[in-house]
Amino acid sequence: MTNSLKNRIIILCVGLVLLTTMVSLFSFWWSTSEFNEKKVTQDINVAENVYKQYLSAKQSLLLTAAKVLTSDFGFKQAVATRDADTISSVLYNHSQRINADLMLLLDLSGKLISSNTPQQNFSNDLVQLMSELLNNSEQSNFVVLNNELYQVILLPVKAPRTVAYSLVGFKIDESVVLELKNLTGLDVSFIAKGDDLVRSSLLERPVPFIPTEYFHKKTTSRIFGEQLVYRNRDLSLPSLNQHSVNVMLSADLTQSYSEFERLFFTLMFLAAITIVIGIFTSSLLAKNLTMPLSQLASLARQFARGNYSVDAMSKKQSSEISTLIDAFKNMGNDIQEREQQISFAAKHDTLTGFYNRSAMLEVLNEQLNKDREYTLVAIDIRGLRHINDKLGPRIGDDCLKAVAGRIAEFSDEFGGLHARIGGDEFLTVFPSDGSQNFKNDIVGLMAQLQACYTIQKLKINLRFSTGVVQYPAQGLKADDLIRRVLIAVDNGENAHESIHYYQAGEDEEHLERLVMIDELKQAIADDDGQLFMTYQPKLNIASQKIDKVESLIRWQQKDGRWISPELFIDLAEQSGLIVELTEWVIKTVIKQVEQWQKNGIYMQAAINVSAQDIAYPGFHSNLVSTLKNYSVAPALITIELTERDMIENEEKGIQALENLKAIGVKISLDDYGVGQTSLGRLKMLPIDELKLDKCFILKLDESEKDQFIVESTITLGHQLGFSVVAEGVETAGSLELLKSMKCDHVQGYYLSRPLKADVFEQWLKEYNNEHA
Ligand code: C2E
Ligand code: CA
Ligand code: CA
């Protein structure tokens, strides 16, 4: 049996029923036995009275009979004359008349003169008896004569003096006993102790002797064990001194026992029924009580599973349970509400209320349907960080909200979805018919987005990059589509396109690039020779000396594969890894310059850096501390920066370059001539050197046009106070032309390819020997 509430209630109820039954049984038993006791006593009292009246009636009958006899004149005369025949006939007649069993005439000494039953032979003890009876005249006594019990009275026969005595008596035989029993309703026993004689209604026939204890102690076996059969009361009867005679009234208790037992069994039966009913009702009660509890428990489990509907509960409940159920319902509603809030927060961007990236992924996976076509457009706000930095994050947030509003307007019109999938990136997905129309729609969206924003009274123009992917043509799964649309945005941004339609293969390329970025990162960290620097000499035309080199990085992977610097530098720039890479280059080159100094070679080294390096706040201090570490003069280092990189981040970049120039580092404008830097701007830049792009030099000896451009650029550079370097010199002819154009330095394969440091040293030695 489990320790459940239900079982406890049943046990309690059954226990109560049992206890009640026991108590009522006990009180019933108590009151019944009390009542029986009283009744028996009362019965005995009544019987005693009846019995006494009976005996006194008998006594008066005896007395009357004796008086009639003794006062009968004829009889007296007959006694006086001792007329035996007359006497005996009188005695007989009288005895017949009053139904006396005993009618004796005794002489004065007590001897029998005559009797009504002449055949009876009395012993001598009549003499003795008489003498005792004489003391008790006028009152009956109980005596035993000839083994029979009698109620007798003795009266003198006077003529006029006493001449004889007459003894009159009724035999107390079975019939008397029975009569008394009938009258009193109790058993009657006469007991003459000294004579060992018993006349009793309890005995079916006379027995010689039964000790009275027999009646006192007689027991009967009942359900409560051995019980006395009789309740007895002894009454002493007037009797003679030597032979006391008692009468014993015996109330038979068996019937009251049986009655008690019957009642007991009835009660037991009722108790059993009550217990059965008790068990039934208590289990019903327990069920009623525990059912809502187990319902509530299952409700709680249901809540745990996230199901908060409570309709299944039955309505018939007590007020407490109803209150509890109501409390549960409210709790369920509250939990549900909070859960909804939480799940909303988990799925939505708090600023714009748009889906977040993971929710969008989920929704797309659910909704994308192969039977329809969709267009995914990812929108990146360019330069939002600038707005945050310059105007504060609140304006930045308001910009995001405003952009989100326009995107929602657009996507709602198309019945599309929208999400914020990054800090400044949104995604909208809308059904499209696959025709070229969707391109117009996207152009429309861009126009809408690019329209001027008014945010907190500020007029703000925002620029965007968008990537576009088509479902299902360019991907089936939501995560593929989202990845591709973001790649499209990135590629568009790199290509400076405002809308970039995803092209097959871009994803794979992107993945390859990701892998390569990872490998590059590892190569920088390991510094195990995969990355190394090469140095390409620059010839000073005036002095005919090699006084400068350009440092150029190389990457040969462990498997021997060469990665083009153009490719991995581009990757490093896109991934932000360039800062780390440039730090490595600076350290390696400066260390090399120090080494050359130690070897007696005084060489200026140019280091290529990108716009990101210059913009990086730690760039300057890193360069300065590295120069210091290796005791290299800043004037030995030239920073090469392309025209485009210099323009990209103009203000900050120019300031940073000026700071470098201030400490003595030289600045070279790389790939000059391919950009459209105006002369005016060129004047403003803190540069020392113009490096003509190799596209003008490679075919210089063949192209008059190039010759014209190069010559005028050199002249112009000189006029602005810059030294001019030509790279990509592959032929002697080009070199001769550049000499005649008064170019300051030349660099190119004609002179040497970029060389490893030790090879370069060897090369330099040979070169100096040849040109000594
Ligand atoms: P760049 O700065 O314009 O470097 C000059 C490139 O022209 C080098 O290519 C060089 O090997 C090549 N070159 C030199 N003379 C000739 C010639 O006579 N004919 C031809 N056809 N090419 C010649 P490289 O080494 O492949 O470098 C390519 C670009 O990679 C560099 O262009 C530069 O932008 C970048 N780069 C290389 N090393 C580094 C570096 O250490 N840091 C950074 N940030 N960029 C680097
Ligand atoms: Ca360069
Ligand atoms: Ca160059």
C-alpha cells in the first residue's frame, strides 16, 4: 500500500468507523448489562414478594384449616375419648377438604395418635419436632418428614385444656415448586440443608442431593466465555433450629445472554456494514479530494510541457479546489504570457521589432516553398559606425529604426518577411515571379533607402550595399541562402557595387577564402618560415648605387603551394588580419635592416602598408617602438601606400602619415598614375616619393604615350619636391629612357627580381663589384 493521501484518508475513515463501533459496542454492552442486572434484580424482588404472599396465603390456609379442625367439637370429643375411627375419618375428611397433605394428631408428648394417611409411618422424631414447634405456634414452619418437605402448623386441641396437638401441613413437592415457578417466573428451589433435601424446579426429578453450589456455579459457554447460568437469591424460611430450610430463587440468565448476543451480532453486522460503507464513502471522498490534486499535478506536468490550456478540468469542485484551479489557471496564463514575451524577445530584435537572424532562419525553413520563387535581399548600411562615433549611438539607433521602417514598408507591400541579421545588416525576403521585374523592385528599394533621412532634425544620407540571392535557383536551404546573400553583400562592398547579384561559385570562393584566412592567421602566429620577406633593389640613377629596397612578402605553404601576395593581402585586408600581418612585416624588415647595418650595408627599406594599417591607432606606436628596439633610424624606412588607400580614409590617414613623417619616416605614394588624384590634392599629401605604376613602365620603350606620361609625371613630381621611382623596369631600353627623363630611382626585373635577404646580400656584393 503506497503512502498516498487517498490511502491515508481511507485508513482514517475506517479507523474512525471502527472506533465508533467499538465505543458504541462497549456502551451498549455496559448499558445492557446494567439493564439486565436491574431487571434480574427486579424480577427476583417481584418473585420474592410473590413467593412470600404465596407462602403466607398457604400459612393462613393452614392456620384456618388447623383452627377449623381443632375447634371441631366432634373432633375434640373424639380426641378426648380417643375414638380412633372418628379421629382418623375427621382427619381424612378435613385433609381432603382443604387439600392438606399432612394432618396428624399427636398426643401431648408428641406421639402420633392418628393421621390422614394411616399407611404412612412416621419416625420418632415427631416428638422432637413437636417440642420445637410448640415454641412457634400460630406460625407455619418448614420441616422435613419422611424425606418430604412440608409447610406445617401445630395447633393444640383443647377440650378445654390441651388434650392433643394437631399438625397440619402442605407438602412442598414438585407441583408446588412448579406452581411457584409459574407464579414468579423464576426457578424455585427448596433446600433443607440438614436433611440434604432439595425440591427444585431446576431439576426434572427429585434427586437425593445436589449441593446448592451447583446452581450458584453452573456456567454456560457464551461468546464472551463461560458465564454463570443463574442469578440466585437465598431466602431463609421459618424452620426449626437444627434444620434450616432455605428457598432459592434462580433467575435464568441464558435468555438475556442470548438476547445480548443477538444484539451484539446485530451490532457487529451493522458495524461491518458501516465499515464497508465507510470504506466506500471514504475512498469516494478521498477520490474526490485527491482527484483534483492529481488533476492539478497533471496540469503542472502539462505546464512543464508548455501546454497552458486548463479547459479539461472538471467543473464540480469544492470552493478551495476551485480557488486552487483558478490560481493554477492564472499561473498558467502568466507563464504563457511571460513565455510569449521571452520567446518574442528571443526571436526578435528589440530595437526594430524585426526577426533576429536565428528566428529568420527558422521562419524561412518553414515557409520557403519549392513551388514559389523568392528573392532574398541583404542590406548593409555602410559607415554606420561613423555615425555612431560622430553623432552618438542614439542617432545610430534612430537611423537603424528609420531604415527598418522603410524596409518594412517595402517588404509588407510584397507580402514579404524582414529581419535584422547583424548590427547594420537587414534581410528582406519576398515572393518574386522570377522575371527581370524583381531587379527593378530592388533598384526601387535602394532608391527608397537612399533617400535623405531626417533624424532628430539632422539630415542624414546613408549608403548601402545590397546582396541578392534567388530561391530556389541559388539555394534551397535557408542557411545556405542567408550565407550566400551575405557573401553577395561582402563581394558587392569589396567591388564598390551598391547591388550585387550573387553568382554561382561565390560561396565556394568565399569558403576557400575563409579557409585561407584561417591558414594565414596560423602562419602569422606560428612564424615558422611559411611567410618570409623578399627584397627588390631600387637603383639610384644619379649615384648608380643600390641604396633602397622594397620589401615584398611571400607565402609558401607547408605543402609547397605558393599563394600570391595580391590574393592573401586582399584576404588579410578583408578579414582585418592585415594589421597583424603588417606588424609582422614591420618587425621582420626592421630586424633585417638592423642585421644589414651590422653587416655594413646601409639600405633604406620600403614597407607596403594598407589603408587599414594607417587607420589603426596602434600602428604609429608599434612602428616607433620596433625602430627603437632594433636601433634603426626612422629615415631608413619608407612607407609605401597606394594612391587609393591614401584617399580612402583621407583625414585620419593624412594625419597619421604626417605623424610618421614628423619622426623621419619616408612616405611613398605607390602605384601612382592609375588613380585620379588631382595635382592640388597631391600637393597636400605628406609624401616624399612618387612611385609610378608599373603599367606605364613595362612597355615604356615601345609606347610613346607612356613615355609622354612618365616624363611629364617625373617633371611634375620634381616640381612638387618629390623624388620619383619607376617600378616594372624590365628592359635596358626602359632604363635608358628613365635615365634621360631624370627619374631618381628604378626598380624592376631588369635589375633584379625580389630576393631573399641572404641572396640579395650576395647579389648586392656582385653588383657593387661590377659597378665599382
Ligand atoms: P606593389 O607594391 O606594387 O609591388 C610591386 C610588385 O611588382 C611586386 O609584385 C613585384 O614583384 C612586381 N614587380 C617588380 N618589378 C617588376 C617587373 O619588372 N615586372 C613585373 N611584371 N613585375 C614587377 P608582388 O611581389 O607580387 O607584389 C604584389 C603586390 O602585393 C604589391 O604590389 C603590394 O601591393 C602587395 N604586397 C607585397 N608585399 C607586401 C607587403 O609586405 N605588405 C603589403 N601590405 N602589401 C604587399
Ligand atoms: Ca609597393
Ligand atoms: Ca606598385
